[in-house]
Amino acid sequence: MKASQFFISTLKEAPADAEVVSHQLMTRAGMIKKLGAGIYSYMPMGLRVIQKVEAIVREEMNRAGAVELTMPVIQPAELWQETGRFDKMGPELLRIQDRHDRDFVVQPTSEEVVTDIARQELRSYKQLPKNFYQVQTKFRDERRPRFGLMRGREFIMKDAYSFDRDGDAAQASYQVMAAAYRRIFDRFGLRYRAVAADSGAIGGDLSEEFQVIAATGEDAIVYCPGSDYAANMEKAEALAPAGPRPGAANPMVKMPTPGKSTCADVAALLGVPLATTVKSLVLATDELNEAGEIEKSQVWLLLLRGDHDMNEVKVAKVPGLDVGFRFATVPEIEAHFGCRPGYLGPIGTKKPVKLVVDREVAVLADWICGANELDFHMTGVNWGRDLPEPNFVADLRNVVEGDASPDGKGTLAIERGIEVGHVFYLGTKYSKAMNATFLGEDGKPAFFEMGCYGIGITRLPAAAIEQNHDERGIIWPDALAPFTLVICPIGMDRSADVKQAAERLHDELAAAGVDVILDDRGERPGAMFADWELIGVPHRVTIGERGLKAGQVEYQHRRDSAATQVNTPELLAFLQSKLKA
């Protein structure tokens, strides 16, 4: 490829609405162009990156036995109504009508359509297992699209769906996909972690997120440096503290804490560690009648250590709260505790509440909590003496760095990541909702056991940039770069020798299968180098008349601080060694 025949459009400054590095650099490098909120054109330079992502994904999906098809972007609402998602999904699901007032959706995902295909086409256990996948445009009507391709409304995704005869076979299909995903992400050349993820209402342990490690990542990844344990924050278990609870050493005292409504303020006022305080979180669950009106509400009190944060996913698994909960209203709190939020505690409530205690709080002694009286807290609180022993103890909190690893092989560390892939066991959630069955070996109909597997095709380049960039621009891994190598001739328009050497090298590399571009635009060296450093091409060869006379050219990797002089007879072998590294 020659630059004069391609389209290169770089900018010195990023647009004002570009908040993260990937958005800034993709715009400046001419890879994307904004059309509307969360909607982008993929310009030629960016499209080459996306196509390289797609090629790797397709190769490994095909290698794993998946079969490609394409499902429509616009889908009839009837299928989504079968599963209930047409109403449940909320405003992120873009609903439209055709000229006949029939309802359709602009698909954010395709479980309904692929299940409809399966129930029509896969009639017997002899046709199983089967895995269908597509690389297709999706749309989610994000309330606040931002960060360029990191959270756009229109995006490209690879989604795959497996169909199996029973749970054991489905788990085998899941493991095949999990292994394929590891091969895919290994080939991308990015630092990533496969982390255990919460599987929601379906339950089970078969759910993993693939997270690209980046300091700007929106997700917290929990891992053990001494083992293979890794999980997202929602899934990571906070183990119960080892050892018995200490005995009570102090009497319970009501202490004035004027204007101190947070655990941190109370700890500072009393001169005690924040870990000796206990925060009170008040939730409520509702019983509804057939009309959807609240008939009765139950108020819950959750106790966590003052330096810990509630994990809503874990709380949603507590029996009684698993039907759906909300935070209690101020009138509900005042009716049950006789006090406004900020000074609440389990001692002396006005009305009964259901108490759930975090594991850490259950082994605390001499702790501090609200006194259910404005501007007062209780100190020296102890279970058994001042309160009945807690009868409902659960893991309610986010883990923190230094917690014991659940696998018993060390302590936990936390880093940031960007989710770019997810493998997930669905079970019969969709097949039952859509009555999708096949004839089993016993001649009886059975529901398909399903799995789903997604990769954010257009999100992945943005995540790669968040991980790989410097003050000059993008630094692509070889597998994702729009071009693997750029030839930068100095004074090509003035020197026949430079022109001849550059074109010969370009042709030799292209014939060897290298994705090479020759910058024949006649730009000044500084401007030419700045463009390719911004675009992020990983390998660069600079050819100048003076160097040619000495029998040398310059090679520089995008991460190198200085160029390397290479003798021209050795250049091809040298470059081949670099490209294989």
C-alpha cells in the first residue's frame, strides 16, 4: 500500500468532547469520525484495525467448531415479547414501528433470533452440539454515550450461541469457547485477565469476563498474584475472618457526636480506627398485588464495617432480598428508627427490622454504631452482651486489597480493566421461554441447554489504546496495527536512489506477506514521523540518501527510544526477525 493511494487524515488537537485517551487518539489519528451521539464512521485507518480484530476472531471461532451466520439488525418484536425482554429491557432497547404499525427492535443482542432458528432447524439430539456465531452491528440506546468507541450506541460485536442436549454437554461447549477466547486474546497481544464473573439469576459458576488491563479501566479486577485466581468485584468472595471474636473490653456508652453523620467523621472525632465503626444501610422489599401496587413492605438493616462498601450483587443473593430490593425512604427510616439517616444503628429500633450482618461485623468487639438519636453514637457495642448474637451473617461487601484469597494461596490485589469479552452459560432460560425443544435420545422433547459468548469488536481497539499509548500517540501490538510496518523515505521526490530503494523494499516486504505501507506523500521528516507515531504503526524503516551511500537504513520500533542502523544487505532478515518477535 502507498500512502498517496490511501486516506490519511490526522489532527493536531482532539475534539473537546473526547474525554479518554482512546477517543482522543482514534479521532486525531483519523480512525473514527463522529456522526452523532455515540455513533461513528469507521474511517479507512480504523477499519483496518477492526478487520484485523474480526479476522483473528473468525479464525479461532471456526477452529473451535463454531459456524458463522448473520442475523438481522432489525428484529420483529414478537420474538422479544416471547421472552418478556421487549418490556423488561428498558429504554436501552430501541423500539421502532414500520409503515403498518408493527413493532420491531434494533437489536442489541440476538438470543431470541438464534433460539428461533434453533427451534426450527435443530430437531434432534443427533444435530447437537451446535454453535452459531455472527459478527454484526448492534445498537443500545445509551442514556449518556461517551468515551468514543468505549461506550457508543452503535457498535460491532461478535456474539455466539451454543446449543446442547444436557448440562454436561453445555459445560463442555462452554470450556471449548473459554479456551478459544484465551487463544483469541493471546493473539491480540494485549495484557488481559480472564476473571470469574457473577452469573446473575441463572446461577452457577460458568461465567467469565475477559478484561484488558488498563489504568483507566472502568472495572475493578480482583486477583491473587500467587495463584490463578481472578474475579470481578461483584464475584470476588470476602472470606470470613479467621479466629474467634475477641471478648468485650469496654462498656457500651452513648457518646455525643454533633454533626458527625459518617463513619469517617465519627472515627476522626473519637480518635479510633475507621475499622472499629459499623455503618447501617437500610433497604426495603415490597409485596405487590396483581395491579402492581405495594401492599406491604419489609425494612431490612444491613451492618457493614465502616471502611467497607456494600456489594449489591452479593446483597441481591441474600434470601428475602433476592426478590428485588430498594433503599428505604426517609419516612420509612424515621418510622423504624426514630431518627434520620446518619445516626442509625441496631440498638433500640422503634419497629422490628430484619437484620443481616456482614462476616466482618459478626466477629467485631467493642464497635461503634449510630444510637438512633440525632448527634449521638454508641461505643463499646458487643454481640451477646448488648445485642443478641446475629442469626443472619453473609458476605455483603466488596473485597479490598490485602484480603485473603478465596483459594487460600495468598492475598488479593486489585487492578483496573476494560471488559471486552464475556463467556456465559445460559441454561434453558431462552429455550424454555420460547418453547425451543429437540427430540432427545429417549424420543421425548427436551429444552436446549444454551451458552452465549460475546466479544466487543469495536470496543477492543479502544481498550488496546488505553493500554498501549504514550505522549506521541498509539502503540499498536503487531496483530492489531492498521499497518505492521511503514517505510519513511527522506526526500523521495528529490532522490532517485531513495525512491528506488523504498519501492524495492516495499515490494519485497509485500511479497513476503508483510502488511506494509510506503509513505510517498513527500512530507517533511518531522511531520511524517509524527503522523506514524500518532497512528501507532509498530515498525518503521527510514531510508535517506546519506544512509544509502553508507549502505545503511534506520529501523525503529514504536516503543524504542532511538533508531538502529541496519546494513542494507541484512535488512530483510533483520526485519523478519523483528516481525516474528
